[in-house]
Amino acid sequence: MRILTVSDVVEPSLYPRIDRQRFASINLVLACGDLPPEYLTALRNALEAPLFYVKGNHDIRYVLRAPEGCTDLHGRLASFGGLKILGLEGSRWYNGGPYQYTEAEMKKIVRRMRPAIWWRGGLDVVITHAPPLGIHDGQDLCHQGFACYRWLIDKYQPRYFIHGHIHRPDITGEGRRTALKKTQVVNTYGYHIIEIQPDGTAA
């Protein structure tokens, strides 16, 4: 399975005209926040692939205009192509805006998902806007990661934990990834392509 992941900035090779040679045979799109809703709609239509998303701390337009034909995965567990995918929106609380959470609030959301994760037999992929605490995150409150995401990784060891929010215009290749036990934590700033088997292993 070929998965396109996106976040934070509109990629010129994807919009307004898509580079079909570079993005051929995409089976699934995962969006990790802070992107215009019309961008997600265009990706969904151009690639003719399902698109799951979580909102970032700047996605206030989604209230009036959600991406068309796309699925908001916040606080939900979905299945696609044999993969079990969980989504969690937003950033750390820093000024009281929408889609901002304290550590305690996000921990409550994560723990509320435990019965669904148990029922489905675990996780393969987690998509979030903010990173886990201490992995790819920043020093300022807005860009600090969530400690409960570390707990989620330790407990369920998904194959991939994919986040946005941390702007790295210079990021390339394997520099996007940090291994944490069996989990690859991926900063998908801009875009990234992941190839993964239905059993959760890398293709």
C-alpha cells in the first residue's frame, strides 16, 4: 500500500496541478493538520483515494467548510486495507484558541480510545498534528509534544506515528523519522510517502 502523508504547507507538486508521475498509485492519503480544506478536497479528488485527516491548531476554517469527501479521524479508529488507524487533532494549549489541549485533556481523549483499540486488536498507524513529547518537538509551549503520545506508543507500538506541526523546510528522506522501539515517528511537514504492507510492516 502506498500512502501519501501531508501537513502544514501546500505542496506545489500536489496543488493546484498534481505531478501524476511522482504521485502515481497512491492508495490512501493521511493529512496531519494546518492545511486549507480545499487542498484536501483537491487531493481526494485528484488521487481518487480515501483521505483521513486531523485538524491542526490553525484549522479554524473547517467549522464552516470541511474538506469534501474526506473523513475527520479525531478520536476515532478506522480501518483501511487491513490497517488500523487512529487520529488525534490539535496542539498543546497556548492561547486558548480552538483545537488546543492541555496534557490532561489529551490524556483523557487517548484513554477513552482504549476500549476501541482493544476491540480492534491494537494499532498500525496513528496520525496527529502535534508530536510526542521529546521527539521532533520544540521548546515553546505551542510546539511541545504530548507526553500521553509517548504512553500510546509504548503501550500499543504502532508501526507508524505520523505528525505535523513542526516546520522543517530542510527536512529530507530518513531525517524525517525517529525510531522509538518498534514505532517509526514521522514528521510529515509538507509531504511524505510511506509504503506499508497490510500487516503493518514496511513494503
